[in-house]
Amino acid sequence: MRQAMASPSSEAMEPEDLSSGTTVCCVILGLSFLVGAPGNLLVIWTIWRHIQKRSHTVILILNLAVADLLILITLPLWIYSLARSWVFGEASCKAMVFVINACMFSSIFLITTMSVERFLAVRHPFASADWKRKRALSKVLLVLWAAAFLLSVPVIPTQVLDSDSGEMQCLYRAYTSEGQEVLCLLLETLVGYVVPLAVLVVCYSCLCSRIAQMTLKSKRKSTVLIGSVVVVFTVCWTPHHVGNFLTLVELAIKGSHPAAAKSLESARDTMTFIAGALVFISSTVNPMLYMFAARSFRSSVRDTGIQKLFHHISSTSPGENNRELSFVSKRQSNQTSSSHCSLERQVDVHVNV
């Protein structure tokens, strides 16, 4: 199902390859829908209904939940299509895949933005406070969503219906040339995986040195959290983009090494279904993962309710910056007081002499 998930391919898979992963894929997609759709809907409803004062982090979580929900509500149609055939027409196929691609790009961009926001809040609290005072988040969100939809435009002319064992499926891309296919694959992999992953790794690597200065409990808690952020993103998206990389290598060597290119094509087709399902799983776990990622490093374990959690995020996101600023101000104040006391002692000594 790789083609339906923003991973293009100009060649159709063999029927036996298509049917081999259908059952597993349908089960994974069904579980993703049953768990992820209610979870994201609960996040949206809770923030919209109960959280009046929303911090930047909560707004990013809200947008992330909307993007993930739009992806997950299409799963029943995909499951029906895999089990039977696509009966909804080519126009709906193009529109649905376009929306899914745009929401997947948005989800990745929002995750990256949250990581940068967390990095600024911990490492550069003054810059973070200034960014929040300027109310720049709405402009950032507009740019992110616009970029996501713009990057998904190539889906419209290339996504096609094709017959597979006599049944139409919305799983294929038709490119006018190999150069067009290479360009689309490179754009998707670089913008949708390599760059965001590099930003995630840099942000959380820099945070590790800050976490090392915290208490043991906070250090242990944050280390697990940071590890889960990087691991989940990597696990869910790496197989998908490995398939893209195999396609690029196949296109590059199929003229000089046709046998090796055929083996790469077979390996890519084998992993297509599971890789696509893992991409949907990332939309399922995003709400749970990033709700905890948005929490203060010293948040209380007692705040287990989702409504309390979002209230806690909204109250502690600026509060963490305030604590950082207070720490700096207090340290500067202490230094000033110490200097003042030292000056007084020097005056007393001179008077006594």
C-alpha cells in the first residue's frame, strides 16, 4: 500500500505480492482506526471544549491531532479497497491520497516544530519567551500547512487507478518519466524524513546535556521520553523511506545491472504493505506520545486525567520558561547581593582602620 501513502511507484505489484500482505495490513489498519481515531478525537474535543487558555504546545498538539484524525478516518475505505476493490472513482482516489499526503507532511512538520519549541524552552528560555510574546505561532502554522499541501500537489496528476487481478485499486502512480519519479521520491524523503529527523536528533541531543544537570528523577524520566520520541518516529517512518531509497537505487542500476534491480524491486514490494501500515501507526500513537512530550520535566504523576494534563501543559509551558528566567534572575540577584555585601564589608574595614 505504499503508493497510497505518499510513496510513489510507477510499476504495479504482482497479484501474489499484493495478496501476501493484505490480511496483516488490514488488521493493522483496523486496529489503528479503532485506537487512533477515538484518541485523536478525544484530544481535539478536550482542548477545544475545556482548555480556554492554550499554550503554544497545546495548540501544536491540537493541530497534530487534527492532521492525524484526517488520516485515520480514511482507513475504513482503504480496508474495504484492499479486501475487495476501489469502487469510489478516480477523482475521489486522487483527492483522498492528496489529503493523506498533506496531513502526513503536516504531522511531521508539527512534530518537528514541537521539538524545536521544547529545545528553545529549555536551552534558550529568553528567546522562547520573546517568540511567544510576538504571537508568531499562527504564522508558523499557516506556513506549515501551506507547505504540506504544496508538497502534495504532485499526487494529483500521478495518482491513478489500475487493475489488479481484475479489480481496480487506488495504489499506483504513473509518471511521465524516470526523472519525474526520482524528483518526487527525493523531495518526499528529504523534506518528509531526512531533514525532520536531523532536526529531532540535534534538538534532543542538545537537550541531553541540559537534562544531565537536573535531578536524578527528572533525568531518568526525560531520557525515556526523549528516547521514545526518536525511536517511534524512526521506527514508523524508516521502512517507508527505505522503500523509497530502494526504488531510487533500482532506477539508477536497472540499465547496467538488471538482475540486481529486479531483486531490489522484489524486496521493495515485499515491505510495501507493512511499511505503509507503520506510517498509519505513527498517526495513532502521536497523541499519546506528544502529550507526554509536552509536559514539564518536573510534572506531577498525579495529573493523569486528559483534561488536567492539558491544563497542566498550558500552565507549565510558560511556567517552565518563568522558572528558567527566575533561576537566571535569582542567580544574578544573588551575585548582586554578594557584591553589595562584599562592598559593605570593605567599607566597614576601611572605617575601622
